[in-house]
Amino acid sequence: MPANEPKRTRDPFRNMSNDAARVKYTSNAPAKPAKSKHKGLDARVLTANVAISHLSGNDEQRKAYERVHADGSSVITSMFAQNDVEQTAAVAALRALNLEAAQLEDTGSRWSVRWSNVIEKSGLKCVLYQCSKTRQTPWPFTGCLAHVEVTYWVASGQVLRIRAYSEHNTACSEASLLRRPNVPLHPSVFDVALRQLQLGASLTEIQEQNRRMFAQRLYPDQPADLAESAYRWLILRHDTRTLYRRHAHLNGIDVAERAEINIDEWLDPTSPKHNKALSAAVFHYSARATRGDRFEVCIANHDMQEAAWRYAHGKQLILDGTFGVCNARILVFIAMAIDEENKGVPIAFLLFSAPAGNKLSSSGYDTAILTRLLVAWNRALGTRNGEAFKPRVAMTDTDFKERAALLVPWPELWELICRFHLRQCWRNHRAIGLKGDVPGIADVRGRLQDLEVALVETTHYPDAQELVWAERRRLQARRSSEQAAACKGLVHLDYLEGYWLKQELWQSWSDYGRQRAATILGCPVAAVVPTSNHLEAFNRVLKQKHLRRWQNGTRRIRLDTLVMLLACQILPAIFTQRRLLAEQLGALDARLSQVPGGQTLLDARSRPAAADNPPKVAYLYECERRDRDAQALLDHRQVALSCMDDESHGLVFQSWSSKATNVDISPVSYRVYLGFDGFADCSCGDFCNRGGACKHIRAALIHAAGIRESSAARGVEMPVTWVPYTKTEARSIRDARAIDRTAVPGALPLLPLPQHPVDAAAATIADLLAHGDDLYEDHVPHDEPGPSSAQTAAEDLDSDTASQSGDSSDSGDPDGFEMLAHNGPGWTALEEQVASRLVYQLERFLPKSGDFLELVRTLKAADDALLPLAREAAPLFGALSAEFTRIAHAASPGLSGSTSAPDSNALGVQVDTDTERPTKRRRAQHEPARPILPPSPEKRQVRKPSRTAAG
């Protein structure tokens, strides 16, 4: 680039095709045409100077522009009346200057738009063109001074005035192309694509439609011979940015402005960009004016408020949060109610930014922020008939911050914990703790799963305690033979009993809580939702359906786009759909009620159906197909003995799916249990849905017979495993086992008892398994090694809880070790290693350290169980604070004499990463009354998997 070439600046009209397109896509509002030539014109419009300050050029050129206009003799001014004769002359004048619409779009055009302005009061638009060889024009820079200002009526497109300095220098006249010019996309292609975007089409669908219309020459003004067209007709990859920007502009979103500024102006009644529809839907807004503030906006339109009073007042409320919905670090909490059709209805959206310095968006909230927004929502709902809005039952996940916030506006609320999140916590702890290939681990894991199911189904607190105590006695009895597995199981029992089996907490997740909620609501227990699946499903639909149509590929939408869409499009569309559906169903029901038997069907639909789904029982019946499948499982060695359950007196088998192959890393397997009393069970879908005897139970019976023969050869008589032949007998066996389970187990004997025959058989089977007899080894199809218990435990984790790499070894220092001031490379390496280890540990601890502070602040005083731990933690955290202050002082020599704790700035800690970035503000744009900071200053984050077991 020549040294004297001016700096290239952004041309906002570079991608526009003609004057009509520029008017359509850049005008803020349609201008009103003047009724006559000069009527309504401001004298300043006719006497205003040419805006030469917007012309690009170096200092020498700018001085030349000033001389030209100061002299005035070289600038030709032409005025045109609004009649056919003068407008024909105007078109001829533009053609002579190569400024006719078709000439401007020609690849050889040297003109570019440098400035434009719409005078709304007069209905005029001024456009300043320059012979500028800057930016992406294919011509060399010559320092040409030619420029033309055209003023025309917006409504009719008729020219009012042309002021031109049309003298091109010699170098400009003789210039030739340097590179391939950019060919604009035809406006009709953008029009079709924009209509598709408005209808929710994806980019793939838009491109497919574009290819079809291009091949069939279906676009308006598309010539048969493309060589005659000055436009492109096929959408390319770089056109998508312009397409989505125009789409946002058509929906009132200025993507050239910062998102937080747009939102502030939409909600500011004094701003010219004030959006009344958005303001009516937002009941709480707080801009992030200082670094310590949060961005907050809460949405509940009229329909949502009506739904809140209809479906949540005196009824059940679900509250849960999500994130990752826009390109800012914003958390979205959704309040949802359940309608008469058992469908979820969103009744409030609470959006707020993560605090400054937050490292994990999903944990960027506390009780205070949720309380403030919930109180604001409760205040916005007001009162009806002298009664304030008050739900009676609430469902949340295991996070105590949500539960604590809900109790502030509604102290009498009965709170339930979502069973999905509860079991997820238990599953995570069980899968992490019960890893390994030690004998009996699979059986212990299965028994703990059954225990968790039984705990959730309890309705009396002593029964829940007894279930845990009984399982503890069983595991303690197995310490002698399976010490490792039993110890791991006892650790999980300690977790269940110590954390979750507090009576008040037990009431919120057990069946007792649902029964209590049903009593409070005056409804059947089945009407009390046990999980937050309604809200989780809505989150999925919101992200994958409603918001995805606005995304450019995989890029998340802007914050202002999210707020505008929720308040003005998505939520209104949801309630419009509900009204139309109710109208349609009402008409259909009216017709159905007139048909004989139709009213009976309608009445039956309004009554809740009684759930009668008793557990299936195992019994043998003739089925050649299942017998053949069972034999095939044995032939392919897909059934193996897992362990012997000495407590319930039976054998546990593992059977792999018949569809598993030798290349499967984690083949599907099922747990088969055969009791010595005739009871059998299998986890496969065939047995769970139909009962009877599936192919896995039949194969296990054959395999058990072989084990019994091998045991007899060793001199041990093992009881027979059998299954009854009738459903009635199978049910009797099941009922008898249920009665035996209700009996409270006695205390463990202190003196050794004679060995039971079953115990002897168990010892023999354990010995066979330990010595790896080929008949009893675990097999997968085609002799491939079976999945390890570690793999099985990993699969037991939730799909969102993938393992993370990291060093987990003990890093404690030897007793009495003290870091002294030593020199030399060895100590330097040690210090670097210690510092790296501290960085690793602190990066994982600090994001969650706020939870400790929140937990402590919630309590007024420590109880008996917490008091000794609190006394132990206080000096420990105090010592940590002193040591971190010491090393921080050592890193800042200027603070060595200070005795007080240094502040964050003195330590060089960066509290916030905000920087005010300058933005182009349009001339007539409303300036906010206070500075608006971005809602989320943190860097982009990657979603962290949830591995918590504490809830």
C-alpha cells in the first residue's frame, strides 16, 4: 500500500446492492414523502455544506477538498423538480457520472458510499459518493478528488439535488484493475433467505433452496445468461454473516451496538429506542453499572402471570436453572407450573450474570441473588382478592441455595427434592467409591442400588433407618470373606446415613414427602410430580428448537437477542399455541360429546387412571424360541456366575446381550438372580415387561445345574435352584419373601456358629471363582475379556459426569517440615513444583470455596456434630490465610513492613477484567444516563461435568 494511501475504514453499505435495498435494510423508520417540491423542507437542508469530513484521504487530499469547496467554481449543483421532464434529466446526469443504479453495481464501478443520512422530517436522504480506491475495491489508490452528493426523496426515489466535483485525475482515468472485484449477492436472494429465516429455516435448508432456485432460474430478474448479470446468485459461506445481521436488524436488534446497551435503551422510557412490548414483559431490570453489580433481567408477561395465578398459586412450583443459552456468562432460572393436562407451563424467567471473578458459570449464584429476584417476582404478581401469590409445594434439585431462597418470600412452602438429581448424587458417589475388581463388588453395588430404591419408597423414618442398619449388618458380616467390597459398601452407607438420612432432609426426598405434599394440595399422590423432568424437557426444547433457529452455525446468540426473543417471540408463541390448542380441543370435545358414548369417554379422560403395575414374577412355561436363545447364550459363553448372595440365599449371574460382539468395548449386560427358594429375577426388558422366564433366566438355570454338579464333585452339596411352573405359585413365593424381609434382623452373634450348608456352598463357589476355573469365569462373546468393574462403575455415572484427568496423590508435607530460604537449583525446582501443585489444587478448590462461606453464613450456630469440626477448621483456615499472606508479601517487597492483610490491588490480584471498549455510536443515538458494563467479564468457559455427590 502506498505511504500516502489513507487508512481504510469500514463501509457500512459495501454489501448493499442498490438504493432500494439500502432504504429497505438501513432505514430506521419509513420516511413521509413531501407533498410538493419544497413544501416542508427545512432551509438548512438546501443550504447545508457537503459533508467532506466523511471523505477518506490523507492530509493533502483533505486540504484539497477544502480548497475546492471554498472556491465553489468547480462544484456543480443541480436541482430537479418532481416531474417527468426534470427527473429524466436527473437520471441522465447520474448516468453521465456513472452513478445510475446499474452502473453502481457493475464490477468496474469506482464509486463507493462514504456517508449517508436520512432526514425523517423532510423525507429526504443524502448519499455522498467518492471515487475511492480503498478497502476491497479492485482499483489502485491514485488520490482522486472526485466526489458526488445526491439528495433524493425516500418514498419515490426521485432526485432533488446533485452536487458533484467530477474531475478525475489522470492516474485515476488510466487506472486498471489490480485484483478480482467482489461481486455482490442479488437482493432477491437475500429477500428469499430472510423470509426463510423468519419462518425458522436452518442454514442448510436455506442453502438447499438457494441451489434449487439458482439452477431453475427462479429468482426475480435472474437472466438466463449469467454473464449478463452484475450479481452473484449462489449463497457463499461469507454471505451468512450479512444474512444473519440483516435478520437481526429486521427484528429490531442493532448488532453494531453492545448487547447491554441495546437492552438498556429498549427498557429506558426516555430512549428513542424504547420497546414497549419488551418493557411490559420485564418486571425487574438492573444494569451492571459498577464492577460489583450483576446484570439482572426478569421476564413474565401477562399470560405468564395469569398462568402463575391459575396453576401455581396454592399449588406446585418447579424451580431450576440452566446456562449456556447465549454468548455471555448468563444463568437462567425458570419457574414452572403444571397445568390440568400434566404439562409444564413456564411462568417466570430469571436471568442474571455470574459475579466478577467467577470461574464456573453453573455455580455463579448464591442465595442472595435468587432471593432478590424471587421477591421481585412475588411483588410483581401482586395480590388478588386480598390474597398474595403463594405456592404451597416447590420442587428443586439438591442445591440448598435454591431451597433457601424460596423460603424467604414463602416461609410455609413445603419443599421437595427432585428424585432424578437425588439419585444422580447417589449414583455418582456409588460409582466412584465402588470401583475395582475385588470379589463381591458387583453384588455389593447391586444391593446398594436396591437399597437406594427402597429408601426413596419409605414413608416412615424408622423404616428408612432400619434399611440402612440392616444393610450395614450384612456388609459387616461379609468383611471376613470380601473385606474390600464390604468396606467400600460401608463407606457408601456412611455417606447415605450421614448426609441424606437426617429426618427433615429425608422428608423432602422420600415417599413421605410426596404424601405430605398431596395432603397439603388436596390431590392424589400421583398428581405430585416426583422429578423436575417437565422443566428439564423445556430447557432442551428451548435450546435445541427455539434458540437454535437464531444461531449462526454453532455460535451462541447474543444476550440482547436472547432477551428480545424470550419476551417478544418465544414465550408469546408458546401461550398462543396453548390458546389455539385449547380452542381446537374444545371444538373437538363438543362434537365428541354429541356422539353416543362420547361423553363417557370425556368423563373417563378427566378422571385419573388408577396405576396397577405389580412387579413381575418368574415362572417356567414352554417356549421353544426362548429355550433356543438360552442355549445360544451358553454356546457363545455369554452367561457367567458373578457371585453367591449368602444373605438372600441365591446365585447372581451376569448375562451379556445376544447382540454383543467381540468388538464392543462396553457390551450390554443383565443381572440375573436365582434364589434357592424358587424366586428369580432379571433386569432385561423382556422380564420387566412380561415376567415369566426370559432367555437369560433359562440360561442361568442350566448354568446353575452345571455349577451344582461341579460343587458335588468337590464334596459340597449346594442347594437346588429352581423356578415354579405357575404364576400363582410364583406370586406366593414372592409374597413369602416380602414377609421375611419385613422381619427385623437380629444382632450379629458374638460366638461362632456352625457353618450353614449354604455358607459351605458359598465358600466353595468363591474358591472356584478365585482359582479361575474355566467353567465359572466371566465371559463375553467369542472369548473376549469382559468389562472390568471399573468400567462398569464408570458407566454407572451420569452421562454428564465423564471423568477428568488430574493428579490425586497425597501431597501432604512431612510432619514438622518447614520451608526455609534455601538457594540453589534443587530448591528452586522444589519451589516450582510446590507452586505448580498449589496452582493445580487452588484452581479446583477456589471455584467451590464460596459454597463453604454460604453454608457457614446460613447457620446461626453449630450443632453437636458440627461444633468439633468447626473448631478444627477455624485455626486451619486461619493458618492458611496467614501463609498465603506471607507468600504474597514475599512476592511484593514493598509490603514487607506491613502487618495488616494486604488488599487485592496491593497483591497484584486482578479483581475484574473489564475494559471499556469504544464503540461507534450513531449520531442520533440515545446516550445512557449511567455507564453500562458488560454483564459478564469472564473468559469463555467450557461446561464442567457434574461430579458432585453432596447435592
